[in-house]
Amino acid sequence: NDPPTQQIFYTAANFDERKVGWTPPYLDLAGQGMMVTAAYPIYAGDTLLGVASRDVTIDQMSDTLLAAIAKSSDAQVLIVDRDGLLIDASDSALAKWAIEVNTKAKAAVAYCLPAESLKDKAHLASPAAWANAAVDAVRSSDPDRKTGVIRAQAAGRAVVAAPIESTGWLLVLVLP
């Protein structure tokens, strides 16, 4: 057991900017499934007092954030990191697939990218070709310099993506 200051719930905090930092998805050892942790450094002046952190399961994200976005339009919603790692999806079959493969691997291995784009043999391409094409198109597109919004076309669909600044993730809308 490493000291608390070396644990991911501590090191994920954004100490440089004194903001919330986020972990990549991981499998909870206590059986809660895939989750992420938000960690916030607490200072008194220039003295670091500690870090407050909160675990958020992927199911909690789906039940709140993605469900609300998906209900308001016919779009499919994906949250991915900049490498294409699938954090969450409004598509229930895709979200279920990610949970199953991540749980089996005991690591975050579910990607929304074509298989030939994956750099690590342990990573798995999603079975949803539309999602793989959308994320691949987003990753290869230039964002608008003023807004950071990315617009692309993939698999016959319009794709709009925006960075989630506090996490470094991308919110990807795949329109019908």
C-alpha cells in the first residue's frame, strides 16, 4: 500500500492550477464497477492542506449527464479521452460493451477507434462502427480556434465535438 500522496485519488488533483483533476476510468476494487475520480487540492494561502476527492461511477454519469443530453435530441453522445478511450456512451449497447470488456480486463481497454488505429494490443475497438468513425474523424479534425468546437463528417453523419476543459475529455455528439 502506497502512501496516500502517491495514490491516484491524490495525484489526479490539478495542483498547478488549483483546480479539479480527473483520473482515467478504472475498475473499482470494491465492486462498484468502472469509475473515475475527481480530486481537488485544498490550500490555505500557499500551503497545501490536502486533497478532497469524489468517485463517480460510469453508471452515475450515464444516468445523469448523458441521459439528459440524449433525451433532448436524437443524437448519440460519447465521452472519450483524447486517445479515443471510451469514458461513457448514451447508446446502451455500447455502454454495456465497454463495461463488460473493461471489467473482464480489469482495466480501461474500450476504445472508440478503428482497430487499425489502436496502438496497444490490449486495447479493444468498439463494435459500433459509427462511433469508431466519429471519434476517429474528431481526432483528425482541427478545432475552431475561437471555440475549440470540432465539426466533422463520419459514416454519413454530422459529428460535433467539444473539449471538456476540466477533464481533457471530449464530448462527442453524433447526429442522425
